[in-house]
Amino acid sequence: MMEQNGNPARPVALVTGAARGIGRAIAQRLLRDGFDVAVLDVRDPQEMTDGMEALASEAGQGAVQYVKADISRTEDRAEALAAVRRRFGRLDVLVNNAGVAPRVRADLLETGEESLDFVLGVNLRGTFFLTQAAARWMVERVNAGEPLRPAIVNVASISSYVSSVNRGEYCISKAGVSMVTALFADRLAEYGIPVHEVRPGIIRTDMTAKVEEKYDRLIREGLLPIARWGTPDDVADAVSVLVSGRLAYSTGQVVDVDGGFHIRRL
Ligand SMILES: NC(=O)c1ccc[n+]([C@@H]2O[C@H](COP(=O)([O-])OP(=O)(O)OC[C@H]3O[C@@H](n4cnc5c(N)ncnc54)[C@H](O)[C@@H]3O)[C@@H](O)[C@H]2O)c1
């Protein structure tokens, strides 16, 4: 029998982009919820915020595996899932959190092909094909009658529906991710695999550090009903609910984690 380090009774979650920020908070939260967790990131493990040891020590009984992979690369996606299979032998939950902003914010009239390919390649293409591969594995397990506590959660954004003309490629990618949610929710319902989405608003992470002053001002001026920055833990809490298995008659749900930003106000 294949050697596995995880406890076969524990469900396993794979969280992409989990070396820092929102992904790290999700990994930590799912460990506390009783999952073994595979932390996937394109960064080296040494670059991880607070490191693997810190995460493992917060994990209680849970096992943590670091998988270095670039989700935009076909061979990396395959190898990442193979590594999870070798280590844990199962995959219950996939959280598609890895995402990039354009390297340079450029006006829509100047958006270059390379930037569009880069952002879509990670956020949309990477998410789509990793979901497809993970879903095939989950379906295999369902068909074989093997234990599974399945869920897939995509981390989209308010940019799924809000126009920002200085990073159009990001908005297009997140709108695409929202359709990935709907498509896989539809396709996987027959196997009892729910697919949901969180749409973070303005969350304090390295990604938003460059635009901190702008968002501070907008929040002060009344942009958000809940007048504060969101935290990675706010998003992790929502993911925790969505993968809890307690929403048995729901799939394709979108949870806005945005301080009420999506509410139209007069
Ligand atoms: N911070 C926000 O305000 C905010 C708002 C809405 C949505 N989001 C989304 O939340 C997710 C996490 O954002 P964050 O703010 O924590 O960003 P972040 O930049 O702090 O973290 C993203 C992580 O993803 C990893 N990553 C990037 N490209 C990758 C690739 N090709 N393969 C594997 N890993 C890769 C990075 O190395 C990094 O560790 C992203 O999808 C982002 O678009 C963030």
C-alpha cells in the first residue's frame, strides 16, 4: 500500500496561493477545522509568511504539506495533484485562491497582450484547469464509493462585476472565475460536490499594500457600509462556512466578503 503521512480519516484540503495573505489564513482556518492541508504556492517555502513551522504548530492534529507549483503551468498542476495523492491519498476540498494583479496598472486603451495573458493565465486558465483535474479525482472517489467531504471554493473578487479601467485584465479574469464557479457547480452537482465562491472586497494584504492610501481615503469617505478594511481571516471564515458541509441543498453560492460594498446605495 502507498505510504501516507496524513491520517486517512481526516479530510484533505488543497489551498492555492497559500504562502501568504488570504490563502495562508484559509489554510490556517481549515487546519483548525480538522483538515489536513496542502499549501500550494509558486514561491519557495522559505518565502512563506511566518513559515511552515509556524503553520504546523498552529495546526493541532493536522498535517501540512508544502507544494511548490505555478498553477498557470500544465505540468506543475499535474505534479501538484500527484504530490497530494502521494502524501495524503485523497482530496476533499479545493480552494482556488492563487491570483495575481497586473504587474503594471495600465489604462484599458494601453493594456498589452502580455499582461492580459499573464493575468488570465494564472487567475482564469490556472483556476479552470486545476479545478477540472481536481474534480476528475473527486468524481473518481465518489464513483468508487470512497469517503469524501467534498467542496470547491473559488476566490473571485468584487472585480468580477466592478469595472476598474486601469486593470481591465484583472476584472476580466475574475468575471471569468465567477463563470467557472457556475459551470462547475452545475456539472458537479450530480456527484454531490458543491462549488461556491467568495468575493473579497478590500482586504489588507501584500496585494493591496501599494494602494493603501487610496483605499484608506475611500473607506473614510464612506465607500463601505462596514467602514473598515477586510482581513484575510474575514475571507477564511467565509470559506470555512462554505466547505463545512452544512449547506446541503446549495451550490454555486456567492458570498460577498466586502463590508457590504455590493449594496447599491442612494
Ligand atoms: N487583497 C484583496 O483586497 C483582494 C480582493 C479581492 C480578491 N482578492 C483575491 O484573493 C486572492 C489572494 O489575494 P491576496 O491579497 O492574498 O494576494 P497575495 O499576493 O498576498 O497572495 C497571493 C499568493 O498567490 C501566490 N501565487 C501567485 N501566482 C501564483 C501561481 N501562478 N501559482 C501559485 N501561486 C501563485 C503568490 O505567490 C502569493 O503567495 C487572489 O486571487 C486575489 O485576486 C484579493
